[in-house]
Amino acid sequence: MEQRLDCVSQAVMRLSAALDDYDQVQTFLRELETYYGSSEWKQDYADDEAERLPRDLKRGVLSEDSIWNLLDDCRNLNSRLKDIAQRQKT
């Protein structure tokens, strides 16, 4: 039982820290969600295609899959959190 106590205590501390991090980036997540597919994103994408952006500029947000996959991962994570919370109620 002592091992179980230690194991659960460590998992709770790690999850708590991860949830703190996740909570802090929710504003960024909403901004990415708004940006993706917006006229601003489309213009940035067109500028990239026309090679008007600096070559050394990171452009992961201009990949259609990157933001979509991240948003999908967040939706799945939120669903998992709800499922876990629901199981704890029973």
C-alpha cells in the first residue's frame, strides 16, 4: 500500500503541474483556433507561397495540418479529462 501511495502521489503531482501548464496556454489555443483559416492566415499562407516571408522564419502555423492536429489533440485531451472525471464520480 505504501508503494501505491507513493505512485499515486507522484502521478498527482505530475498531472497537477501539467494541468497548470495546459491552463496557462488556453489563451494561446483560442488565438490559434481563431487564426487558423482566418483571412490573416490566408494572407500569411499566400505570402509564404510567394516567398515574401524570410527563409529562416518558422512557419509551422502555415501548415494546414499542424494547427488542425493540435486542436484535435486538445479536443481529445479535454474529452479524456471529462471521461476520467466522470468515472471518479461513480
